[in-house]
Amino acid sequence: MPTVRSVVRALGTLIAVLLVAAGPVLAVPAVRASASPELQQRSSGTVAANSHTLAISITGMSPRTATQNSTVTLRGTLANHTGSAVSGVNVQAMTSTSVFNTRAEMATFADSDTFPYYIRPAGQAKTITSVPSGATVSWSVSFDAGQYYDNFGVFPVRVQASTADGRFTVTARTFLPYWPSDKLQQPAGLQVAWIWPLNDTPQQGACANTLATTELSGSVAAGGRLSTLLDAGATWAQRDHLTWNIDPALLSDVSVMTSKYHTYGHADCTGRFTEKPSTAAADWLTKLRRTTAGQPAFLTSYANVDVAALSHAGLDANIRSAYEVGRTVAGQILPQTFGPKGTGTGDDPVLRAAWPADGLADRGVLTSLADDAGINTLVLASGEARARPSADGFDDALSRTTSDIGTSVPVLLADSGMTTLLGGASPSASASKQFALIQDYLAQTAMIMSQGPHLARTLVVAPPSGWNPSPAEANALLAATKTAPWLRSVSLAALASEAAHVPSRPLKAKQVSRAELSASHLDDVRETGNSVSLFKNLLFQPPASVTNRLAAAVAATASSAWRGEEASGGAQATANLSSYLSDSEEKVKLIASKKILLAGTSGETPVSVLNNLAWPVQVQVVATAPAGSQLQVGPSSQLVTVLPRKTRTVRMPLHSSAIGTTTVRLQLMTQDGSPLGTAQQLSVEVTRFGRSLLIIIGAALGILVLTSAYRLHRKRNAGDRHGGSPDQTADAGGAG
């Protein structure tokens, strides 16, 4: 009779056998792929290397969009980081006959290799005989698209590398759009509007022809960020109907570099380095003028100020000023694009669009933009406003809203997922990452179109601020926009015209982003702006170049470039401008005595105004006696114009009806009566000594005259008695 122990042993063996047999049935493809402990899964395109595994990357695929007759060939690399040589590595392409249904499914597949439907081997596997330790080898595999796909959509593609002994299995993933040959199955087409951004961190403050750093010189040079964007944009602008988005501060900064200029230095414009004119900057501007002339474009405010933060802080005047000076600068530098006044070329008005930082705005921000900047089109991140619903329930990029002042404004929703995707571009990206970015872009657009294949859909593509793609990425993205058969390029203005006719939907009443400029920084911006107003009021008929430079410097302190980690840059810009103004105001000062003696009831005291600025100033000198004082000063001086590097003296009338000392307050004021600098104290001592002295002198003169007449009379009498003349008698010393 079997023992209990033997029965338990037999049951354990039977369960183990059953589990082994049931494994292939129970395990779905995703589970099979993760069975090996050495399995490494990463997002589309590559598996990161470590010291204990293989790393596989996809670096290319042709064609990028499959058709019925396509032979799809994938290429990539396999790196051995296991610590020893591996042999007999099989590389196999895999795909599915089922499409992705949503963009969320695509994200899940890219992140975790999970797909809800069966993924099967596709084509013949390739065997890599041996991979030495630490080596990287290339691979390629192919399969016929017509065997797996028959309808428009996006399909998963996986490449799996496995060693013969089963110790290592790694995968890389990507997406493959399929375009059907049957025209009845082809979608209507997705309208795509690209916003092509040219912006940078503002470099100028109040010092003329001076940049804060030398960074811009490398950016406009060949291979630099701005050079890459301009070159790619110039190549594809007309074919893809790009809409240029240009920051006037960037135009001004690059323009400064075309002549001898300065970098770094102190707030008072000393200690600067002199730089030679930049040929790269001149070439960049020339190409920009030629490329954008007559092309769709819109301006940011000067320095792309944080309009949301300014609006929420009640600094609408700063928004208005930033747009005004921005249009002036753009009109001077790109007149063929924006017109000589930045308002349009001929009868073609410039698209007055706004794309707030991070694509966020509420109804109050919209009202500020419409009322203070004349904005007629708003670009927001998708999800910030309700778009026009399509028949299948999916929203597209068109919307419209109304500001608090009743202005109807088209709203174009830039796809947030696309903005995030493009933000991953980098000039130092590996070949696999660059491939993944381009292929993801194609797949995302195809996925959007497949959700409503027979409907008119729209997509706004807006790269993030400071976008820095490699030349290959920038050109490939725009080339894909032109060549993808389901995409139709349009300008932003064309979509704005369509959006003007959709139903109006309100924006959120209040929405404040944590990324906005801080309240404390905006307080500094407000105070500095007040100081600029005071300084401009001091100047007499200042040239537009000076007032525009000051307005631009104020705008630069509120740039959206100073959000987040760059906040210190904004604090430095504000401190520099404040110091510049303080130093400049100190160059206009009063020169007066500390004490004067008023010898009588009335008199004058001279007061001089010294102007060490490079521009004429107009001021008034105001003297004020204490309340109840017997000393009267004035009337106050009229406005006095003082030429540059000159001194001018004014005379202050004084009158007193009492003897004593009075302290008079002397204050220099601007044209509108704002005090300038620190008041000075003038001590006025009033005496009657002057009048008494005249009486004494008059009495003495009277006595002297009487005495002289008496003596002359005696002399004459003495002369008559002695027969001599009066002169002789006097010479003889006659008695007096």
C-alpha cells in the first residue's frame, strides 16, 4: 500500500508536468516575451545597454509607410554587454494583422511591449553567427507587408533577438503605418499646420549694442540650433506651408551682432568685451529675410513675455508695450515679412496670433491679448478648450471663443502629445532615437486620421519653446509631412479662417499655471517699469531708439524664458535694468551752496543742474520752505533743458519779512513733477545788516560834507584877514 509521502511525491510530479504542458496555451505573446529574466524592454526603437545583457536598436526602416507591394526592411544594431561572447543569435521581425485603436494603445506598446492582439513572426529570421564581448554588430530583416496588412492604420512592429541557448532575449519596437491601394479604403486626409518657431533667450538689456552672453553666435553658426531651424524651414516652408513664429527680441539680438558689438559687462555698461561683426549672424538674417518674405508668419511679443503671468498680475500695460515694441523691431528688420510697421505688407495683414507659454490661457488672458495686443487668433494646447466635435465623437483642432470685451477669437489647439514627442528631439540623439522620433510622428498622424478616416480632421503641430532638433530630425519631420499620403499641409491662417465659423465655446474663467513667473518677480518687474517711466520722463525729446530700447529691456525682464529653472536669469535681468536706471539718474544732479546769507528782505541764490547723460534732459528745480515760515521762495523754476554733458544754472528768488535762519528743501523733479534723486538742504540766514549799514554810511557822509563845508568857510575868512588866498591859508596850517 503506497505511503502518504509517495502519494504527495506523485501528485507533485503530475502537477509539474501539467504546468509545463499548459504553458504554451496559457501564456499570451506579451507574457512569453517577458519570461526570460534577462529580457530588457524599452520604448520604441532601442533597448538600453547594461553590463549583463544584449542591447538591440532599430536605426532605420524602409519604406516608412507600407503599401500592399512593399517589402519592409528593418535595420539596426545589436550590442553585446553580457561579459562574454554570444553565438547563434536569431533576429526576427514580428507584427500583427490588427491595428492600434487608440494613441493610448500605441503608448502602452512603446513603453511595455504590450499589445492586445496576437503578434506573429514576419519574414525569415536572420542568424548572427557570433558577437564578441563588448562588440556591436549590424542586422537587417525583411517581410512582405501584403501578407499581413489590408486596411489603413498603424500596425505594431517588434524585432526580437534571441541567443540559441535561450539565455538572452531582447526586443525593440516601432510603428508602421499602412496605406491601402484600394482608393475606397484611403482616408480623406488630415490637414496639418506646422508652427515653425524661431525664438531664444533674450540677450539685451538697456546697454546699447550689448548682449548678455556669447551663446547666440554659436546658435546662428552652421550646425547651431537656430541655423538648423532656419535651414530646414527654408527648404520645406513652401511645400509644407509652414507658419513662422518669430520673436522680435531674437531679430534684434542677431541684428546687433552684424556690427561691432559688446558682450557681458556691468549694469552701467562698463567692463564689456568688444566683439567683431559676425558674418554668420549677417548671413542668417539675410536668409531669414529672403525665406520669410511674403510667407505666413506671426510675431510673439518682444522677448515672448509671459502674457498669462502679466495678465494675472494686472500688468496689461506691459503686454501692450511688449507687442508694440516687438512690431516696431520686426518691421525694421523684416519689412518684407511684417511690413515697415510690423502690421502687414501692403494689403496683406500679418496674422496676429498668440501662442502663450505652455499653450495655457484663461478667459482673462485672452481678453488681455485681444484688448491690449490686438490678437485675432489664439493657439492653445489641446485640452485647454473644447474643439469642434466630429461625427464620430473625436475632437479636432478647431475651436472659437469670445473674450470678455466681446471679441470673437478663433482658437487652434496644438496637439499636446505631438508637442511632447517633438520635445524629445536633440542634436546629440543617437540614430535609433532619431529614427524613433520620425517614425512616431508618422504613426501618430496616421492614428489621428484613422480615428475618423472619412472626416475632415485638422492637426496643429507646435514644437516646444527652445526646440533643438538635429538637422536630420528637422528635415525628416518636414519631409514626412510632405510625403505621407494621408497628410495635407495648410497654413495656420487657413485653419484660423475655418475656426472663425465653428460654434463659440468659453475658455476656463481662471487658470493659473505653477510655471508662471512668480509674484515676487512680477513685483520687481512692476517697480522696474515705474523706474523706466520716471527715467523717460526725465529725458527731453528722447530719440525712438532710446525709448524702444528701454521698453524692450522691460519686456526682457518678463520673458517666459525665465520660467522654472531659468528664474535666476529673470532676476538678473531685472536687477541689471534697475541698476542701470539708478546709475543714469545719478548723472543728473543739483549743484547748490549749503548756506547763503540774505542781507536784506530779498535776494537770489544760484542753483546749477549737471547733466552727465548722453541725451538732453528737461527738469525743474523746486525749492520749498517750511510751513509757516516767513521766508518765501519762488515762484518755482520753470522747466529747464540741460544739454548732454553740460551744466545749466537757474536763479531762485528769495524774500523774507523776518530776521533768522530757515532751511529750504531743494528738489530736482522731472517734467511731470516726479522727484528725482535725493533732496538737498539749503540754509538761508536773513539779516538787517545791509539796511543799517546804508543808514550809517549815509549819516557819516552827511557829517563829512558838513564838516568839509565848515572848514572851507573858515579858511576863506582867514584868507581875507591876512590877505592871502584860501589855498595859501590852508597850506599854512591855519587853525580849524
